[in-house]
Amino acid sequence: MALAVLELKQVSKFYGDYPAVQDLSFSVPAGCLFGFLGPNGAGKTTSLRMILDILRPTSGSITILGADSAARVRDRLGYLPEEKGLYKKMKAWAVIAYFATLKGVPTAAAKKRAHALLERHGLGQFAEARTEALSKGMAQKVQVLASIAHDPELVILDEPFSGLDPVNQGVLEELVLDLKARGRTVIFSTHVMQHAERLCDHLLVMARGRKCFEGSVDDARRLLAPRVQLRARGDLAPLRTLPGIDALSELTPGEWEVRLRPGTDPQSVLAGCFTLGLPLTSFEATRPSLHDVFVHLVGAEAREAGR
């Protein structure tokens, strides 16, 4: 098992009597893509700021890259904050090179690395453009590149997909996958489940300042049973007698949905149909999406989360 590059133990953050984060414990294995999920206001950004030592926790401990403070390993970290912005009059390559020098990269090497990053990620022709002339998607990509220009071991991205159109979200996903392919550990926060579903090896779900799930995407899906869609030339009400059936409803004439209890094999429904002699014309079992699980875990707060 990979060593943990980050570990939180019973971390809490209070503002007066208000608990922004409570008793948060988790670890992040080296080399993984870790999704930090939750609706707006769940405590994600506060947690990331404590991890980065921007905020001090009220209680608990944080170990990052073997140190007790991010300040001790700052040159090994990359960070994209939720509040994004660039120096508008600076050229794209200059922004990236500047942030690299702040993390200890010599000036000449930083310039060379900035041009290489822009070329590698499809922005080579915009290297000399001022950032104010870039599209929102390109500007956000430049800011991500600025956060990784010093080649950090651990990259933390706070809502990196926020405000991007689907095309630029896809471009950014490719950049994140490239980081993983080069052995880097990436933590990103989001309230949009589709990114986590496509990218994450491991994820944590927060709601109201507390952890409500930690595990893989498959682990999360196993929290809910699959749904089965059936078509038939008759009444399927006898299916209610089968074990493992949570609910049966007729959606339209001849089209039915079966909700199973967790742990029930959808194939048992198909076998039950044959045993009962029911006149099926089609059978389809659908795994729950991560969004379905998110709604199940977070409840009413999930209204804020996009698909």
C-alpha cells in the first residue's frame, strides 16, 4: 500500500461557536487522484486551507509530506486557490515563470519550464500573450500551470473546474490526469460529481463540516443497490413477493422500475421473473451514479451540487 502523503487526525475548526469543520480524519495515498467532495459550504475550502497552514485548526493534527506544517514543505506543494486571478498585464509565460521562482526555481530554468509547460498543454502559441487577452478557460489553465511549474509532489486544486465550459473542463481533466501519470498526488475539491466519477481513485464526501464517506468510487456506489428497468406484456406486481425488492413501480404502461435493497443481485430479479412466469420483453440493470450516492449521503444540501 502506498505511503500517505497527507494525514488528518480529528481536525476541527471553530469560528466562535460555529463548527466549520468537525473531527475530520482521513489520509491520502501517494500517487492517487483524491476527490474532496461536498456541496457549497460543506467545509471543503476551510479544510484545504488548514492543510496548507493558511488557517490553524482549533484542534487535531495534520501531517503533510512527513512534516507537521505545510510551511516546512512549501516548495514541494502546488496550490490553486478557489479565488482565481492573474496579473493581467503579464505575459502567460512570465506568470508561470514568476510563480516557479517563488518556489525556488532559478530564473532561467523557470522561463524554460514555463515555455515547455505551455507547449505541452496546447498553449505554446499564446506564450507571449498578456493574460487579459486570454479566454477564461486558457487563463485558468495558465493559473494551474503556474501552480505546478516547480514540479511539486502534491498538488491541491480548490474547485478547479468552477466557471469553465464543458470543453475547457475536459482540457483541465486531461491536465490533472497528466499529473497523475507522472506520479504526482492530486487533491481537488468539487461539488460537481461527474469530474470525481471520471477521475478519482479515492474520494471523501463532506456535509455540514463532517466527513460522511471515504473510499473509492466503487465503494461509494455499493452504498446503493442497482435499479432494474423492465418491460413486460403484463402485470409485474408478483415481483413484490421476491426477497430483496425494496419498491416496484410502473413508470408507464408496460414499463416498470424495481428498486433493490443493498446487497441484492439484480440477476435474482431476472431469475424471479422466469420462476414466476412473468412475460418480460426487456431487462436492464443500472448501477447508481456517484451523484445518486451523493444525494443519498448529503440529502437536501445536494440541491446545490451539479451533475
